[in-house]
Amino acid sequence: MNTSVLPNINTDLVEMAPHFQFAHSVDCVIFGYDKGVLNVLLIESDHPDYRGQWSLLGDLLRPNEDLDAASYRVLRERTGLTDMFLEQVKTFGEVDRHPAGRVITTAYLSLVNVRDHQLKSIDNALQWRSVNDIDTMAFDHKMILDACLAVLKRKIQEEPIIFNLLEKKFSLRNLQLVFEQILGMSFDRRNFRKKLFTTGLLVDQGEMERNVKHRPGKLYSFNREAYDQIKKKSFVGLQF
Amino acid sequence: MNTSVLPNINTDLVEMAPHFQFAHSVDCVIFGYDKGVLNVLLIESDHPDYRGQWSLLGDLLRPNEDLDAASYRVLRERTGLTDMFLEQVKTFGEVDRHPAGRVITTAYLSLVNVRDHQLKSIDNALQWRSVNDIDTMAFDHKMILDACLAVLKRKIQEEPIIFNLLEKKFSLRNLQLVFEQILGMSFDRRNFRKKLFTTGLLVDQGEMERNVKHRPGKLYSFNREAYDQIKKKSFVGLQF
């Protein structure tokens, strides 16, 4: 057996050699929020079988690259972003998911603030698309997007990750809109505000919104340091 | 380039060929609860570098096998179990995690009821070990175990998965013990019971415990059908 194309294999373990025939990729599901719409960053696929269809931003894992490092690299290379929320969600490994052979892919969820982080449009083919407008995608990317969206819906209720989608200073009106847009439901304004204030984690910035069509609201920031202190008592109670 | 050892590769895409040099495995973190102790099912490693150290139950993904199917196969082959809670948790892909080369592994969390499901000890090397007694393990398996334990702690608070560790009929005393053992904290007995009854998901079986040293308690079952109905309103409220 010629193992010259399999440089990573310890030849003491030749019985494992036939198993070293998989490729591994990362796919980043990058969500952004803009003017009342939850968007996801996509690119037109250049794969012959899916040309012109929307595809997630991803790449093949390199032989000497950690899995997490690959997801950071994809974000950095394709968007210019270096400091963002990024978390592994799920790995997809169906036999026929990629036409080139067995490519297992690990999906990462990322949240970016579209205004603070202007995308350095390295790649003009990148586009923000409303998650509600996406029907079909290349490969199994629609399934991956849906899985990440479900995780996003759960996580914004459990951890304060939603603030990654907002500017540092935000109005409660805008915060409520983001929650409502992602969860696909509306909240009573008073109850929502009461609930948020009860956390003690919002800091009044002593400033008002500007250039808005509605009556300007107060601006707040999220007190992450206080949250990190509270978080140590990890028991959140039985929710089911 | 000789691609004869890479049968899955579409030769139209030869530029991808050098990427097909990874192996992929699944590792199952199988938890069981017995007499006040949370256990995990382990096996002594037969890998030369880790001989005699504790290892998770896992195997290499086969060329024509879906990722999820591989985890079911490992459970079935090694334990004889076919019907259990099994869920993907996380994928571990550090460059040096396996001495044989790039082996990416996906960890699955499984919960079994030790009494209802007698292990068909196909493999005598399998042992239930208390999670509190495990210091070192083969490969990066201690890190994988810790990650799955953290997910278990979170999930038992969010979803009624804990009942997978118990017999169909259980006492509230035993249910509280399992929660306390996994979370490493104790609950006030009255508050715990009140909270559980408030869910409306426990069904009095009209029977009492037998052969116990303490005063026998009532036996209950979990009403999964009712839970599945409730679950449809997915918003659990802001927990952070």
C-alpha cells in the first residue's frame, strides 16, 4: 500500500491507514442584525454542482491546524474580523453531504455587530441576507443554518450573547426588537423592560438616541463584569 | 499522485485530494446512575501509548457510515444497548490529540438506566467508574468527559433528560439525589418537591418503594406526552 500521500500517519499503525481518507471543514454561520432584520453572511458557491447558490463561509481544515483555529481563520480571511463571538455548534457527517467525497464539517456560530465592525469587504461576493429570505442553499448548508438558528434562539434566552449583535450603547426599544426578530414573537413592552431591569445588568449611559423617527429613548450598556460575577453561581433552576 | 488509497475522492477535484488525510472517530460518554453515584462507562485503552489507562468507548468512522450512525453502532456493539438517550455534544480537533495522526473526534453524550438496561457484557473490559474518581485518561478523553459533564449539568436544568437515568417508577427522594449528585449541590427538600409538582409532569403511580432502609416513599413516573405538548411553546424566558 502506498502511504506516500498520507504524511500524517504513524506507520506503526498501518491498520489505521485506510481510515485516513476523510476531509474536514469548518462552516461559519455569521449572524448580524441591521434595521430590524436578522441577517446571515453568505457567499455564492463556486462549486460546479451548486454554482450561484448561497453557501456558508467555510474552508477545509489544514493538516496542521486545530479545528477552532480554522474557524477563526475563515472569519479573519473572509471578513477581516478578529474579535467576535464564535462558538462551535454541531458537526455534520452524512455520507453524501459533499460531492467530492467524505467531508465532515463542523459548524460555528458567530455574532457580529454590523455597525461597529465594518466588514473589510475583501471579497465582494459576500452578502448579508435576511434569514427569512433563504429557501435553498448549496450542500447541506440550509440544514446547518437552521441548526445554528435554533441554537441561537435557545442561547439568547440563557446567556447575554445578544449584546454581541448590538452597538455598545443601545436603546431598550432596539434590544426588544432584536429579541423579537430572532424569536419570532412579540413581548409586552412593560414586562420586557421590567424583566431586563430586574437583572441589574443594564447601565444607563445618560444619553439619548439621536436621528431616530420615534421619540428618542435612553441609551444603555450591558455590564459584562457584573454578569461574570453572577454567573459563577451556575444553577439557573429547573426550567422544564 | 497516487490516489488509489483514496477511493472516495472524485478525481474531477484533484486539488482537494491532499485534504483527504484525516480520520474521524466518535467517542461516547455514557453516564449511568447507581446507588447515589454518577458513573461513566469506560474501558482500558489498548493503545500502546496509553495501555491500561481509562478510555471512552469509541471507534473510527467507517468510509460509508454517517456520523450519528457510528455513535449508535459503538453503543450497540460495546454494550448491547439499542434504545437510549444519545446526543452529539462537541467535536475535538486539536492537531496533536492522537498519536496516529489527525484524528478528529465527535463526542456523544448518552444516558442509560443501569437497572432497566442490564449491560450485555459483551466486553468484560467495560467498567462503570464514578466520575468523581477519574483523574487521568487516555488521549484527551478527560477533557471530553469534562465537557460532556458540563453539558449534562446544564441540560438537566433545561430539559427532562434526567429521567433517562432513573427507572420508570422512581421516588422523589431518588430524583432529588440524582440532581444533587450531578450538580454537586443540595436542595431544600420541600422547595424541590414543590418545584417538581408545579411542572405538573409527575404522575403518582399509587405504589410505594420497597426494600428501602428509609421510610418508603411514593413512586412517580414522568409524563413525557404532557411535556412534549408543553414544549411547543419554546420560549422559556430570559434566564441570564
